[in-house]
Amino acid sequence: MRGSFKILAAFAAASIACGPLSARNIVVTNDDGLTSNVVALHDALTKAGHDVIISVPCTNQSGMGAALQIARPLTPLTAPCLNDAAKPGDPGAGPMTREGLREGDFHYVNGTPVMALMYGLDVLAAKRWGKAPDLVLSGPNEGQNVGAIVISSGTVSAAQLAALRGVPAIALSAGSNSEAETLDNPVSLDVARRTVELVAALDARAGEGAMLPEAFALNVNFPDQPAEAQWRETRIGTFNAYSVRFTEDMAAEASPMMRAMAQSRGQEIPALPGLNFGFNTAEPSPDQTNDESVVFRTHIAVSPMQAGLAHSGDAEDIVRWHLGELFSNDEE
């Protein structure tokens, strides 16, 4: 891929750096809640000298995309947050009350992923730094976000919102093998270490400036074994690693992935309408080999994203060609 922004060139500088060139203010969010991935990333970033605020949903909110709970106040919790981050009776948003977490750094929101990010930006960062952070890291998600499914990802949506607000942002996704019932999955440590490497590379290139160009974000997907994986510049592309289809009978049409997930949880798949989610068994075409949905299997895939829905390039000319007769000529 040939782009105006060459992120991979910066990794050489990061590989020889002892640490970050400057301490950065970083907000970390996700769509999973308090996880092993989040704890490992917090610890790795703070060890590298960065100032980190964690602001995540109270419970797993995967697949919620950019959903918001408009004009609905967050009342006190009636159930504990994931991994006992907060307990019943705690406020709808606030500092985590689980013991062992660094005081002042860990926070939750009983809402959607984007709401958790907004709490981090509008409240926590404003109180702590008096300004926006230098960087938003959304993730690392428990499972890769590649291909068309990114439009439903809370991980990716949070990074998109940050970029729209002018804050450099990166969506991070690890393998499903980074999931854990505890907060000490060793895969999380590898993902965190490689993420610090990424941040150091951006920092080395940025100097005193912004860590990413305006209206620009990254979608980064780690392979299941990230420890020694090489970085590779990719595109979101047209190949999809996952197949998502609506079915009238989930039990009859469940994919092997869904059956394995249900078995691991001791659950039955109901014979009811719903989504069938599984791996795409098709092979990519030759022009799709640089799509992140292919590359993430063996490399760390780094895909650029534009912020929001605005089209780039010759989009305005295309619209005029198709619809010019509808538009007023008053300005001519």
C-alpha cells in the first residue's frame, strides 16, 4: 500500500529506542470492560512513562458500535461490573472499586463503548490534564476486528469518535485467546508490549507534534501469537475473515465457531431467529492478499482509517456528475 502517511518506517526508530521520547497523556477505552488486556496495557504504558486513564464499559458491550444512551441518566449499579470492577450500589460511572488497581487510573461507565470514551475525554481527561489527551487507544479487544465487521465494533467506533474530535486514535484488537476469567493472561502481556512499541514509533516520528494526522486513525489487529510477529501495512479491504448472516433458526444453522462458544459456556443454542457468526471459509482473491482480514493471521496488520463518513478524493465531482441536474445553479 502506498499512502501519504508511512507508519511502518517509524518502527525501525522504535526498535532501537530505550523508551518513549516524551511522556504522553493517553486515554484507554474498549468495548469489553475490565479485562486482562486492559490491565496489561495500562501497566506497560505507565512503566514506559506515560500518564494513563482507563475508561471502559461496566460490562461487555461487544457489537454495540457507536450506540449512545441519549438523555438517559446512569443510575447506581444493580449488578457488579465485569471482574468486579465495581459493585452494586456504586454510581453509574466512576472510579473502579476493585482492589489492586492503581488508584485514580481505572474508571467504568455503565453504558456503551462510545459513552465510556466520552467519559474519559469530557470528564476524566479534563480534570486530570485540563485538555484532551495526546492519544486514545481503544482496546485491545478480545478478538480481532477485521473486514466489514468493523462497522459494528465498539472498539473501532470509539477510535473513530476520538479522531472526529481531533484526538489521534488507534483501535487495537488481539486474538480471542487473550480472553481470560482472571486479569493475568500471558497473551495480554505480549499484546501490551507490542502496543508500547507502536506508541514509541509514533512518538519518535511526531516529535513535538500530533501523533497522527488530523482526521486519521488506525485499525491494528494482532495475530493470535503476537510476540514475534512482524508489522505490516494493510487495508481494511473487501475480504472478510468472518461470516455474519441472519438466520431464522440459530440451532439448525449454527457455525462451528458458535457451537464451540456455546459448549465452552455450557449453553444451548436456541432454535430461534438470530445471527449466525463464523469464519469465512472462502479463499481471498489475488487482489485481496493485502487486506487486513488475510494479513492478521500471521502479521500485525496496521490499516489506516478516515474519521467519519466523509468521502475523500473526487467524491464531489462524482456526485455532481450523477445528480448535477438536481442542484440549484444559484451560485453560478
